Amino acid sequence: MGIMEMDRRAGLAAGAMPPGTDTAGIVHRAILIRARSGSTCAIEYLKGQRVAGSVIRRVMTGESIRADDRRALALLASQA
């Protein structure tokens, strides 16, 4: 008996994030993923969360990173 797969994002427009998504939290996690596991993992995480390409570009280039994200990166670097 096969397992039926359901695309939970099928009802969303292409590139749209689900309503109520905590974009800041997703970006924060992506920044930490990038610091620990590299850019490829962070990009795949952001794509999986349906984050816009323009946001992914800013996160990966370090543009417009919030102060609390910079502090988190500094703390992570000090623990390494």
C-alpha cells in the first residue's frame, strides 16, 4: 500500500510565504545556519521556508543584518 503524498504548500501562490510566518525568526535561524553549516545549507533552508530571493540575497551577502543578529553571530564566533 503506497503512501499518498500531499503538498502542504500547494495552496500558496508561487513564492508566497504562508500567512503569519515569522520572517525575522526564519532569517535569524538562516544566519546562524550559515555561520555553523555554510551558505548552501542556509540557502536551502530559506528556499524551503519560501523566502523571497531578494531576502535570501541580503542574508547571504550580509546586507541589512539586524543588530541582534550581529550579536548572535559574535556570540557564536566567541564559542567556537
